[in-house]
Amino acid sequence: MSDLRELYQEVILDHNRKPRNFHALDGANRKAEGYNPLCGDHITVYAKVEDGVIRETAFEGSGCAISKASASMMTTSVAGKTEAEAERLFELFHRMVTRDGGKAEPPADLGKLAVFSGVCEFPARVKCASLAWHTLRAAMKGSAAPVSTE
């Protein structure tokens, strides 16, 4: 597990320093805002969806390293997926970061997102890691109200 922790730290730092898809998305037809009042994370998620497939995603905002890294990895993970596949990734990711004490192995279906499996050991950080995912889910559903982790 220490190898996974080291990888987790490296990946989080890399995606925090150089977030992927960190920009407004021209032509986005889905958009939602999210806010984590606990640590002040604020994010806007954009998606371009065509024929039920997420062609492109991006995000803007500010927040802690975990929040920004999660948003960065989420945008790369859902691009090219159907809305149903993105929903399934959301469910797997959410189950992984909220599981009891981190006793189970992360699902293999999550690929690189498995680096967030250690978040479940820090309950205050679960909201940071899942904010972008909840915000994407709201964007897919066309929700106008900002997403809050509270």
C-alpha cells in the first residue's frame, strides 16, 4: 500500500501543478458549478456532449490540490465516454473514496483514478475529491443550481 500512497502523492502533485483541461470550453453544451464550503473549493465543469457521448470536458476554478487533481483526472477519464459510462465511473469513484476504512481494493475499472483510493482514510478530503464528479453529474443532468458538498 505504501507504493500506492507514493504514487497518489506524485499524481496529485503533478495534476495540481499542471492540471489537464483547465480552461473554459468553447462550444460546451453542458455546464455546472460546484462549491465545497469546508475548504473553499470552487469549480465550474464544462462538457461538450454529442449523440450521448462526452466529446470534450474542461474545468475552471480554485481549490486544494486534491480537488484540482481530481477534476483534472476526471476530465481526461470521461472524454470519449457515453453519458452512461461516465455515470458508472462516477459511481465507482464515489464508492471507492467513501468506502469504510479503505479495506477493499479499488475497482480495476477505475484505472489511474485508483490513486484516489487512500482518500477514504481522510473523511474531510472525500468532499474535495468528489466535488468535480458531483459537478459533472449535475452538468449532465442539466441542473442549474450550484452543487454543494454540504
